[in-house]
Amino acid sequence: MAKRIENFRVERQRGVRLAFCDSVPSLMVVAGPNGAGKSTLLDAIRKQANPKPLYVGPHRVSRRQNVQMRYMYPSNEVSSMEELFSLDNLVQYEGITIQATARTPWDQDESTSFVKYGLCKIEVERADALKELYDLKGEIPPGLQDPWKPFHDLLKFLLPHLKFQGVDSKIKTNIRCNFLAHGLDTLVDLDELSSGEKSVVQLFYPLIEHQIKALLEQYARGETATAAAVSRNPWCILIDEPELHLHPALQVKVLDYLRTLSLLSDSQVILTTQSTAIIENATFEELYLLRPAEHTSETENQLTQLATDEERLQTIRDLFGSPVNLTSMQPVVVVEGVGLDGDTKVVSDKQLYRNLDSRFDRVTVVPGGSKGQVMELRQRIETMLGEFSVAIPVMALVDRDTGSGTTKANCYSLPVSMIENFLVDPHVIYTAIESVRHKTDLSTIAQVEAVIDKILDDQFEEEIERTVIQQVGYRKFQPQRPATELVTQIQEFCQQLVAKVTPEQVKSWIEEAQQNVHAIKIENRRREQFSGKRVLKALHSKALHSTGISKEVFLFYAAREAGKRQSVKVFFDEFFLRLFPDDADS
């Protein structure tokens, strides 16, 4: 029988050079990028353990099963689904349609196809238990514990819309495991459930099967013990990507279920995942990162706890937006994200970046707020990433705004005011709205250009205000110890701010902004230098809203078209060459 794994050490197994853990927690969530070796790690842990833990691989196959009564008593059957999950190889079983293969991360694993057979077998055992009880006592005593209760409780927690109605064996050549879904009165067989519903049943039924079997023994004796009274020895299960086929909300419930299972039954769960929901909801004690070998030295442990306390995990969330962005181990691009209302940390739709250039799929985009915040965040992320890998570059991609750009080793300026300005082009917009153009008055590129120019005219004063606000910039007050001096600190901060932002200085900024914005108009640079975000919003509102095309879809097509422009391609070629210098040799 499987038991808890106290520690493990894996060396030179495919992509895993060295990964070890001296004290494995009750619930271990292993995250990491594709190719880091997560499946290899689980497989190696499984091979080392003695006795074998339960194992669920990543390539799970769910084959429909025609269960027949005459195959309910084969002589070569495994005693339980739990035993089946601990096997290294599947074999052919009479009456069950599966492929006999090795159960590895690199082969299709049909072990979950046994679940329907297992449920039917339980029903046969229940009928036998009733017969034994009747033969023993001459009657069926009232108030017996339902042996299916653990299964009902499982569904109630994970799939509350689904109710198990029992096994129907009236047709001996096609036994059904019936469910009711969403309160409807139509019986649905296990094979007819959705992929997600079936995945939950197949994954977790084997973990409660021992409770059902123990209750069956009590059932046969006429005892009324509850499922909570059923105990068992400690055990361990390894699950590769439990999130398959599951909605993100259900993934979180699965994590909670596994956590509760490990706490209440002295069991252990080690799982690998790429699920944003699971990684985001794992605690610091549970969450581990498996780094690719190229990010560690020859003697360094590739497996590391992401955070040693909740405060550090929260710091990771604050810096990266989510622990997922760190576990991806991709180059990081910190971009400005300031909403139309001035709120920071509102990043432009990340799809906008990847639609402009597909190479954004290879990086993690993190919103940084204003330009000053972006530069500060870039430095903090670089420092944090240095603790996990020195090979991951961190670049700031900042708006040019109305000033001159900057190109430094770790900072790159857009050639336009903001990323949306790449889209403010009559030819781009004309092509992007092709599917709804017949619903507008924009039948020519010239008409699109006229609408854009009118919007730019209307935004003249707003651009002056935007320029002045940029001059004030981002001001941050950071309280310091001791707390008794906070009032003094605040007063000093305010005095310094008032000294810098005087009425005379504001007047000077306004005059300078008026001159600059007027020059931008005279030099015909408004499409590049005015707020592209505001222009696109106004364009959609004035000319496209009535067509039914959403702003998001409009931006999607516009970004795809803008990415084809030669000037845009040249800019991003230079930018990504800094992030991926090896691409220059390919």
C-alpha cells in the first residue's frame, strides 16, 4: 500500500539534472515552464518510492465502456481502483476495453477507463452484502449507512449540480452508472457526462473507494457506522496536471479538496501544474518551482520553494501580478499602465502586444503604472528574479509621451506616445473594420482619416493637460520607522512637493505644454504623439459602436494590421533582439 514520501532526490533524469526535497509537505504543488521536467520529476519520484504511490499521468484517456454483468467476477481483476493506480503497467482485462501499456508521462494512460467498471463492481458487492445481511438476520434492518455516501459527499463538494442516482443493471449486457445534472429529470450515464465532470469522477473516486468498501463490510454486518469512522494507513498520490478539462473555479475547488484530504486522512498529494488558478491559490508552504536546468548551476537544486513565508509570497504577487508570471521563467517586459482616469496598474490589453508582434508570447508582460513606477518595478523584479535565475532579462518598455525617447540597456522607449498609437493610422483602421465597414460612413481611407483628424482636433486641450500632468510626475511617500515621527515625515514630504509644484511652475508648464502641443499639430505628429488610447476610444464610440463590433474586437484586428507595417516590424525587431540576442544567429 502506498505511503507518504518523506524526501526524494532525482538526478540526471531527462530534463532534470538535480532536484531534491528533504521534507516533502502533505500537499506539494510543483509549477514551472514547459520543458522544465515536471512530469519527469513525478515519474522519477514514483519509481523511487516503495511501496508504489498512486499515480495519475498527464495523458489520461477516457474510453467509453460497455460493462456487462457476466464480467463482474473475473479471476484476474485488481482488487481496487487504488491498486490499479499504483501499477506500472496496465494489462488486458476480460470485458474491459483498454490498451495494455506502460503508465508513464509519455504514453496514453487508460487507467481512468476502469472507473465505470469499479462503480458497477461496488454495486454488485452491495447487492451481495444485502443478501448476506438478510441471510444472517432474516431481514434488512432500517437505518443502515448508505455505502455510497462518500461518493455523494465528493460530488456535493466538487460538482454540486451533479447527483449520483445509482447503478442500473436491469440490462445485463449494458450496465449504466446514472447521474442527474442541473436538476433535470433525464438520467445521464457516466460515459455521457461532460469531459470535466467525468474527469473529476475518474480522478477522485479511487481516493474514496476504500471508504465505500469499508462501509460495505459494515453494511453486511448490519452496522450503522458513519463514513467518518473509516480509517486507513497514510498514503500518497502523484497527479500530473489535475486541472485538465476543468474550469478555473473548479480547479480551485479541487485544490481545496486535495488540501482537506491531506489534512484529514494523513495522506499526501504531490502534483504538477500549469494552472493559473491552482498556482495563485496555493499557500507558500505548498508552492514549489521547478527551474529548467539552464537556469541553475551543475550542483544547484532545480526545485525550490517559491516563498518561505506569506509576506514573501505577497511580495511576489505585488511585483509580478501573480506567482504564475514568476513560475513561467520567461523574460519580463514591464510596461506603462495608466488608465484614462489616471489610475495606475491598468495595463493595456496584453493581447494588443501579442497581436502587434507574436514574440510577446515568449515574454511575461507586467504592468508598472507610470514611467517612474515602471523603472522602479523593473529594478525590483530584476533583483527578485536574480534569486531564481541570472539568465532572465528584465526590460522596461515605456511610452515616449511628448518628450524624447530613451534607449538604455534595460529600458526601451516606444517611437510613439503609447502602444495604442501604432494603431492610429487610417490605412490600418480602414482594413481592420472591413467586416463592418458597410454599416458605417467610412467607405474610403480619406473618410477614416477625416474622422481621426476631427478627434485629434477635439483633444487639443486634453493633450495640454496630459502634458502638464506628466511634468508633475509620480510622487511616492514611503513611511519610515519610528511611527511616532510619521506626522513629521508627511509634513516634510508635503513641503517638498509644494516647493516643487509652485503656481509659477505650473503656469510655466502650461505655457510650455501649449507650445509643444501646438508644434506637434503644426508638424503633423498628432497621430504619433497625442494619446492613442483616447483616440481609439473616441473613434469606436463615434463611428463603430453602432455597428455591433466591440472595442476589444476592433483593437484585435487593428493591432494585427498595424503589426504588418514596416516601421512597426523594424521597431520590434530591434526591441526583441535585446531580449533574445541568440535570435540574431538563427
